[in-house]
Amino acid sequence: MAVRVSRRKIASYYADELLARKTDIATRLAALLLDTGRVRELDLIVRDIEDALEARGVVVADVASAHTLSQATQKDITAFLKKQSDAKEVHLRVNVDQALLGGVRINVPGRELDTTLRRKLTLLKASKV
């Protein structure tokens, strides 16, 4: 009978593999999930890997903006995140979401900074009720 390995242990292993700059990590993770019948856990395991990376000083941030961000803005966001989390490295996944109207939303494991116009309008609307 096979022993079920916890998501946290899987995440820790793959975080170490990423930091060691190993290749074919996605392929090996996909094979593991297929072999163990845990494909539905992919999103959770990816989130756990990002948490494990953050614990090792590497922050992966999702950045959403209504418009394409300049290199200078991306550098400012990276510097801000390094300062906020004492991270050695910051990697940004930038996404353009025109529904935001303006501003930026930054998600890192366990935290969110939402300075979008959409959020501000929602708060303003809620305060008038």
C-alpha cells in the first residue's frame, strides 16, 4: 500500500527543486499528481509551493492592472514587496484586467493589496448605504 504524502511535503520538495533551478519540474509534478490520482489538488499544491517559496525568501506575486505596467512600475512593485516581506527575490506574474478600470491589485501568499479604482468605488458605494 502506497503512503500518501502530504501537500506540504510535496510543496516543500518542489520549492527546493525550483530554488535549485532544476528543469522539468512541471512535468514531474504533473506525473506525480496523475500517478497518485491527486490532479484536483493542483491549485492547492501550487499555492502551497508559493507559500514554501515565500518561507525561503522568494515571493511570487500576482499583479493585476487595467493597463500594461511599465518596467519602472514593475521595479517599484518589486522593491515594495521586497521591503514588505524581507524577501531576497520577487517574481511578478503581471496580468492586464480591464475590468479594474485603473490602479493595481497585488496578491502574495496570504495577503492582498487592492488599490484599484473598482475597489475604491465599491467602498465608496458601500459607505453611502
